[in-house]
Amino acid sequence: MKWGKKMRHVTVIAEIGINHNGDMDIAKKLIEWAALCGCDAVKFQKRTIDKVYTKEYLDGYRESPWGTTQRDQKEGLEFGQKEYDEIDVYCREQHIKWFASAWDMEALEFLRQYDLPYNKIASAMLTNIEFLEAVAREGKHTFIATGMSTYEEIDKAVEIFTKLQCPFELMHCNSTYPMKNEDANLRVIETLRDRYHCDVGYSGHETGRIVSVAAAALGISSLERHITLDRTMYGSDQAASLEVDDLQRLVKDVRVIEKALGTGEKVMTEAEKAVRKKLRG
């Protein structure tokens, strides 16, 4: 691993995703807690339901708080213009950045109105070439998740962002919810860094903090974790999320690790100089 001469700041992203369950009060509480815990940004997900899913799928049975079809559930979890306008204002009031991963071209176009600082390529979208090119043309710093992907698929995504001169970083992840700790394969972080010569972050879907702390110790550039008010709430992502207490502890752990990793330059601290004078004369 090649270290720079500056101490690395890990961008900590609190993924709210769809854990708000369609409730703005929950979304606001999660934004507030992420800010208080010292996260750099919160992230949502934006889908155009009829673009992402087939009619056959949406007409299928699914019991949820919103009804008995997949459409009822998906639409119940989807925020629209009114909600995102409110999110935009509230995040500014809480002094925290926000962005969202778009899952289709219409959603990407919708998000452009907010002039967000980042884009995010979800693992599911990594092989959608037309979508990758549209995101890369925006020129925003983009987090590219690599779950479920082969090196050849990642090669193509990196080629697109490099060719269009769009700043990016890869994010190692395993797309299971929740992920077993033994499936983390954190050494892939170094493999990706060596193969693509770019910053690499980690998007974690495990329970608890230890795997994410270990990822931070490997020198990741960003860390994304789903957050929730209660892991037992309704929702497919809740079990793989951190509640507030664990989020607070994780951010503190990451900031300690940042300082402990240092710059990679061999230096003698003032305290060490005093010990040297005592022991070596």
C-alpha cells in the first residue's frame, strides 16, 4: 500500500436508503442522528418504480404495511418531490451532505435538480453501460459499489469513468443482507487498490462494527453503513443496519484509526525524542 503524506480522512456515509419506511419523521431523525454522530453524509435511494421493475413483478403478491402487492410496497417506500425538497432543506439545517443512488435514468434526472455533491453506482447498476456513461458525464465524484461483480465488469466501469474523466472511487462490498462476517473478504480492498490504482472504500452489510473497523484499518477512503432507528423494524435492510449507539461508536473508532494510521512517513515524535535522550544519552 502506498501512503500519501497527508493523514487520510475517511468519508463516513450513513445510508438511510429505504429504512425510513416512507415516513419523513423517521428520515429526519436518521439525518439528525447521522449528523450528531459525526458522519460526513447521508444517502438515500431513488427509483422510478415502473422503470426498475416489470409489471408482472409489481402485480405479484407481497404483504406489507401498504398493501398486498409488490407495487404497494415499492411505492410505499419511495419518496417523491415533496419529500426530497424537505430532505434537502433539513440536511442543510443539520449541516450534513446528502445524496442518493439512482436506479434508473429518470431517477438520475430527478436528482440533478438538487446539485448533489456525489453520485453512487449501486452494485446492481454496475453493468448498465448506458447508465454508467450518463452518471460519468455529470463529472461528480462517484462511489462505485462492486458487489456481485467480476473483475471484467469492474474493468469496464473503471474504463468508462476514466475515459470521461469523472472522479471516482470503488467500494468493496458483499451484496448479502445481512452479510456473514466470514464473507467480508476485506483483502479485496487492497486487491482493488493495486489493480485499479484508485481509492477504495467499503460498503458494509454486516451486523455490528468489527468488520467495518477492520476495513478502516486497511486504509479505506470511504465507509458506508446502513442506519436505522430499530433493527427490528419492517424492511429488508434493517437487520444489516446500525442503530444509533453503534453508529456513534463506529464513527469514533474510524476517527481514532485515521490518526493511528498516520501519513506513512517515518518520523520521531517529540515524546519519542525525550525517551531517546533518556535511553540513549
